[in-house]
Amino acid sequence: MYVEELLKIYRKYHELVVVGFKNDLGFSTSLDKACRRYINNNSVCAAAKSPSKSPELVARFTDQLLKKSNKGADPTEVERLLDDVVRVSLSLPPSLPLSPPYLRLSPSSSISLSLSCENSML
């Protein structure tokens, strides 16, 4: 899945910055800039001809993840994924949050959320 690949790539390079460069501010900043560019300008966004494709897919992934958390999924894994989603979400364009597709997803997921997952997202 697209978002899982984004998270995998982010984790790989985040780990490199943390371990290999001792979380150096310059390398962290460079990673954030690279992620912002990669997440918002890639073949999926180009094929959809929409800069909002990544935010939409991240919102859908998060919605599915939060629903899954109530169905017996491993809470540690869900929390790790939610942490990664929050980090990757910081790279999404600020002008696009909560546009109509994302608003439709929010109510359905917030009804079924466990309180711990909701707190993790905040």
C-alpha cells in the first residue's frame, strides 16, 4: 500500500539520522525537507494530477488503522504506525488539511476509536 511504503521509507531514513548522525539538527531538517518533497511530488500524485492525493491516502490509511485498532489489532503496532503517520503528516501541504474527503472520514473513525488510540493521534 502507498502509505505503508511512505512510512517504510521514512522509518529507514529517520533511523539513519537518529543512529548514524546522532539526530543532528541539520540532518533532521534535511530529512524533513526531503520527505516533504518526496511525499508531495511523486508518481502517485502525478498520475492523479492532484496535489491532494497524498493527504487523501494518508487520511484513508489513518481511518482504516484507527478502525482496525478496535478489532483486536496489536496495540503496540497500531501506536507505532500512528506515530509514524503523525510524523509523515507534518510533510503534507498545510493548505489541504480537512478538505471534504477528509471531513467525511473523521466522524466515522472518531465514533469507533478507542480512547487510547485517539489520545495517541493527538
